[in-house]
Amino acid sequence: RIHKLTTGGEFLGTFGQKGSNDGQFNGPAGINISPEGKVYVADSNNRRIQVFHSDWTLYHIIDGKVSGDGSFNSPTDIAFDISGDVHVTGYNSNSVTVFTPCGQFVCKYDQTHLSDLIGIAIDSAGYSLVVNHNSHSLSIYDPSGRFVHSIVRFSHPYGVSVSPDGSVWVADNGNNRLIKY
């Protein structure tokens, strides 16, 4: 289920239940709000991204079970680039797949150094920061999806975020700490 709160922590409601129908979830792993205000949910065990209007009516589904380049498995996180394209990490597929906001496949990242992906964030210059959970690293990709380098100094990192001032924060799960760059 998805819980909606105010920025002050006031509970506003719950949406969804376990299942595989529209509006149901099986292991929701990541959530993000698009620049247009759509709610994107990584429905991991159903291998899809469900996209909702802010009133929780279904907008569309990005299905990871398709054949070919647009497929992904166990989506874990979602990020948006400056053009509004949707970047999806797939834990078991070891890939980052990019779609238009309407769900059309765009491309996949260079898969160098990608494994067990948990999180993704995109900075203001368009560089993607991808958390490789079991590789204990953060991989950096340029705006075209080409590998730049990895930072290997974590123990099972779990999340990444870019703050408004451009700082990068990594949840270093295995070391019980947050790291700021």
C-alpha cells in the first residue's frame, strides 16, 4: 500500500492493496512524483511501473514484461531527467531502462558496472547516480547513459538522493550511516 502524508507528517490516506490488478501492488519498492505531478510507483514483483494522477486514478502502466529492449525485472526506483524522461532501475535485470513520460521505450544504459540496482537519482547536469546494492558501489553515468566511473566505499548501499544545493546523499545501509558528497 501507499501512504500519503503532508510535509508536516499528517496522515492523509492510504491507497492500494496487495494484488496484480490496476491500483494493486506486489512489493512496491520506489515512488516518485513527475514534474507534471503524476505519481510513479515501482511495483516490483508485478514487474511494472504504475502511473497515477494525483487523485490516484490510473494514468497508465509501463509494463516490464514486454519482450525486447523495453523489458525490466523487479523495478526498484524511478528518477526523472530534465526532459521528463523516466529512468527505471531493475534489481534482477541489472539495468536502467529509460522511457518517455507516456511509457515509450527510449534506451537502456551501458550496463557496465550495473548489478542489483536499488536506487537512482539524477543531478541538475543530467548525470545519473545508480546504487549497486551487492556491488557496494555508486555508479555514475553521463546524460546519454554511458558509464563514467564508480565509487566503491559502501556496504550494501540502499538509496541515493540529490539535494537542491547539488549535494549527493547515499544511504550506506551496511555501515548504518549516511554519506554526503
